[in-house]
Amino acid sequence: MDYLLEAKLCCLFGLLVLTLLCGLGPSTLACFRNAAGTEGHQMWMSFISCIAGGVFLAACLLDIVPDFLSDMKAEMENQQIKTNYPLPEFILAIGILLVLIVERVVLECSHGMTEETTPLIQDHNNSHDVEHGRRHFHVDFNAHSSFRSFVLILSLSLHSIFEGIAIGLQSAQTEVLQITIAILIHKSIIAVSLSLLLLQSKVQARWFVLSMVMFALMSPIGIGIGIGVMQSQSSGSTMVQCILEGLAAGTFVYITFLEILPHELNSNKWRLPKVLFILIGFSTMAALRFLG
């Protein structure tokens, strides 16, 4: 087994274990749940999210998108595909639109449900906690429904699968590690937020554990898909790899510019410190890229 494959498998198991710990941990720590509504807790969760935004920004613009454009153009030359149409950029846009369309459909379906429209949290003292956690998602939490919980997991899983594919398709160990760091920071925050929201919605323990396990498995599944495509020697596998790489790159662009950064920077709280933490995340990844 080569070192690159070993690195990807280590990242696969690392993402699985750490996501499970972040997702299931809050259910066992009463002190963590009690601190979820405090100003200090919200501030540091926001700062960590800003670091994730900077890390994603660097991974997106310095690694994933340039590598995809280079690989796609090289494969087009190899396949003797000559066109004035910006095909690589089109595939990148399709990746962005794919996530956007699925999330909008999920949101529309959840709003269209008319059953069980009771608010998840009746206690108004906890409404601030829920609103803070809800900022990371695009699904309506104002109704208590198993279907709504399912579409939430579905929406987040779409991100996770393509994030994992981005790892599985990399051809250098340094790039694998850099992208894994970016995904790990972001997914850990999402796992904690999702865990707290499911706990506050009083879902059954079985459904809670199943949801967190399903969410944790999505990135490893994506890594497995990427590894499988990379290992395939069949005709056309390189073009399939490039297309998947482009869709994954589009997902990273969407998460960076339409999810993490807007959600943090649109808030009036801690404006300058947030910019500082974004710069810290970006600078760290940029330095790793330079040294790598």
C-alpha cells in the first residue's frame, strides 16, 4: 500500500472518529449543554467558525480549484477535446448549483410540510441558544417532525460526501492533509451544533445516535468514492475523476462563500476579531501550502 493511500485511509478513520466524538460528546457532558447559551460559548464557537472559514478559503483558492482547473485542462488535451467553451469553469459552476438546488428543494419541502407545526423549543429562555446553532444550517427548525430532521441530515450529508470526494481525489499527501484539516474544523463545529439542536428538540435517543452516525459516515464514504475512482484503471476513469473533482470544488466554493463567511460576517458582534481569526485560518493554510 502506497503512502498516499495510507494517508487517505488515516484521514478517513480520523474524520469518522472525531466527528462522532464531537457529535455524541455534548449528549454526555451536562456542563457543555448548560454553557451553550452563554456569551463566551457563542463567541468562541463563532471565532472557531471564522478560522474554519479562513482555512476553507485557502483550501478552495490555493488547492482545490487550481488543481481541478489544471487537471481538467490537461485531460481535455489528452482526450483531444477542443472547444472555446469554458468547460472546466462550467463543471465548477454545476457543483455550486447542485448544492444550492438540493438545499433549496430540501428547504421548500420542509416548509411545505403542514403536520406537527409545534415549535421545537417552547422555552423562550432557550430560543437564543437555538438561534445561534441554527445559523449554520439552511433547514427550518420551527416544526417538530421526523421528516424535517431527516432533510436536515440529508442537506448536511450532501456537503460531507463531496468534501470527502475532494480528499479521495487528491494526488499529493500534503494536499490530502490540508483539505482534511479544513473539513475537520468545519465538520466538528457542524457536528456540535447539530448535536445540541437535536438534543434540544427532544428526539429519541435512538434517532439521535443514528443521525450523528449517519452524518459522521458521509465524509468517509466520499473519501472511499474518491479512492475508488483514483484506483480505477478503466477507460474514461480520469475524466470521471476530473468531473467529480470539479463538483467537489464547487461544493467548497459554496460552503466558503455562501455558508461560512456570510453567516459570520453578517453578524454585528465581534467584527474585527472575526476578521483576525479568518486571517489566522487563511494564513496558516497558505503557509502550509508554501512550505509544502
